[in-house]
Amino acid sequence: MILVSCGTNEVKHSTTPETGTYKVTILYPNGADKTFDMDYYEKKHMPMMAGLLGDHLKFYETDKGNSGQDR
């Protein structure tokens, strides 16, 4: 799997929360002894997180990655 990220290593210290758009990416380990339930993630986990974020959430999407291993 190849992930590309652009950013900065600049650390900002502020007590005032910033406004804007944020993207959160959650990656799970993959391997012969690992399992991941995409159905649970889409139907239970993500709606739970959407409820937690409430009106602050504008939209979410789920992407299923390919680690390069045949399954």
C-alpha cells in the first residue's frame, strides 16, 4: 500500500480552536491474521461517529483500500 501525504511539520500552539475543513483518515492493519468488518464499519461505526459530531459534520464518506494482497 502506498500513501502519499503533503503537509508541514510546523506546530501551532493556540488555545483558540481553528475553524475550517478537516479530513480524518483511519487505517487498519492488514495481514493473514487480521479481519475487518466493512459492513459493521459502514452501518454502525460511522453513523455513531456522525451522531457524536452532530451539526459540525458536513459529510462523510468511506473508502475501502486495497493493500495489494490477494484476498
